[in-house]
Amino acid sequence: MNFREKIQYYLLLTQALVKHRFHNAGEQGSAFFRVLNGSPAILLLALHDRDLTPLHEAVGDTPGYFLFNLWGSRETAKSIRAVMKFEQRKNRSFPHHNYIYLCNSVRELELFKGAGLEAVFCNHNCWVDEKIFQPDSSVDKLYDAVYDANIAPYKRHELAVGIDNLSLISFRHPVLFNAGYAKRVRQVLAHACWLNDPLSDDFSFLSNNEVVKVLTQSRLGLCLSAVEGAMYASIQYLLCGLPVVSTLSKGGRDVFFEDDYALIVEDNPEAVSSGVAEMLSRNIPPEVIRQRVIDKINQHRQTFIDLLQELFDRHGSNQQADEVWPQIFKHKMGLEYLPLEIGARQIKALREPY
């Protein structure tokens, strides 16, 4: 990007982040969460800076474990300080409840543990259901590359301008969507096949089955952001047997990469298009990519199962985590954005005398 483009990019990004912050301020009564167990109480949540008092009060004086997915990269000292303040607020009223952070990268794990926070290395991309995302050799390849991405500046769609045969899956975030950015990208990538046009009056999200169809019609997947979370789209590409061309990034998507099926390139259009040509020449069998990625996914799932067993054992529960796991596993772990009061009622319904 030239200087003017960089200024435009950072202005759009700043606008999106300010909008997101105001949105969060009005959403304190809800969160992404799921109640996994009654006694001891175990909840899985996305890490938001929210007052979780209704959930804590429902758990009461009994043991409670709040396991946090990290959405967005936390690989900075500023992010860690914010998490420490979040936990300190909890400790003032509910010191007997434990927060445990599921880190997406080794660097995040180091920072969290270095700050005295309880954490394990369990990348949330392992929650994607491999039964949904599978290769299909009967489908003809129509596109050289696909980019499945939120229409927001941090996704850096312009880096794909040099790819002639490109398909795009749009995600229009209710907060981060920026119409100005969308118009610019739509113009720059007018040659691409937009599967769901972000500027269309009848815009709609693609279903999982529709996404799989587009992925299986594509030869590789693109990951072009510099900083975000572990990026669900990246693991969906891989499970469908697509190799990946990615820019350097923070957030943990590269945890499931290997050099032969994931190429890391510089963040400019020329490097991206060259990387696509290089990766296409390798012609790696989709099932090879998929199986190697599933092996990595299973390692992270086992970390989570081991964590559950440790929590059961701390309190003399006779539950076996490997038997519980098939009952609780859902695509993306079934996290839903719900009022905290609903979670409180769910916890109370599951409670047994402890």
C-alpha cells in the first residue's frame, strides 16, 4: 500500500474499532457462552470485558470454572493488562471462582502465564466440526483462490488484487461492517466472483453447506489479515483439503500450518499473487492436508479433555472427561450470544447439592 492507502486503511480501522467499543458498552448484559457442567460448574465463554455477575451469583459459593476462548489476538502487554484488570474485578467479589484462558498461540500462553494467569494452549480452531467441512473430489474446481472474510479493514482484501480467478465469501459483521471500505474493495476486486455481495440489498450469509461448496470449488484459501484471532475460515479451508497462502500474522491461525501446505508471504499484492502461483504448482492431495490438520486438531481437543478431567478430579467428581466430551462437543462448541440471565437459569437448573 502507498502512503495514502495506508492512511485510508488506518482511518477505516479506527472508525470500526470505535464503533465496536460503543457497541460493547451497550451489550453488557449479554455474552457468548455455554454452560458445560453443573457440579463443578464449568462454563465456556468468549472473552469479552463484561460484568459476569449473574453467572457468578448462579454458581454461588460452590466451585466455578469460567473457561475463556480468546477471540482476537492477545499478544500484547496492553491486552494482558486488560485481562488482569478483568480478573481483578472478579476477584473482589468472587475469589473462589476460577478463570482459565484457552490460548490460541504459544506466545499468548507465555504472556498469560507470565502474568500469573491460569492458561492452557488450546486453539479455538479445534472446535470446528470436521464432519461439516470435507473435501469432495467430485466437484470441479472453478476458482484458483477463495477468501472467506469479514468486510472490515483488518482483513486487507486489497492484497488479493493480483489474483485473476478469485472467489469471495462475505461476512457482514453487525458492528465492524464499514460501507465505505466495502465500496472500495468491491471496486478494487470487481473482477472477482462475489458469492454474496456485501453491498447488495438482499445480502445474506452463506450456510455452512454453501461455504463448503465454494471451498471445494476452489484450489486454495487466502488469509490476509495481520492481526486477528485464530480465524475460523483458515481451519475450514484446511479441513476441505485446501492449501493456504497467508500473510505474516498474530492470533494463532498458523498453529495448524505446515510449510508444504501453508505458504507465508509478505503483505503486498505481488507477494500474495506469487504465493498463489507457487502453492498451486505443488498440487498437494486434499486428503493429505486434511488428515495432518485433524491430527493437530485432536491434540488441542485432548488438551481440553485433560483440563476437564483435572477440574473433575479437583473436586472428587466421578465424571470421566473422555466420556463427557462426545456429549458436549458441537461445531464451534455451540457458543451462543445470550442474555446472562438465561445462563444463570441454566446453571441453577443443572445444580446438584455439592
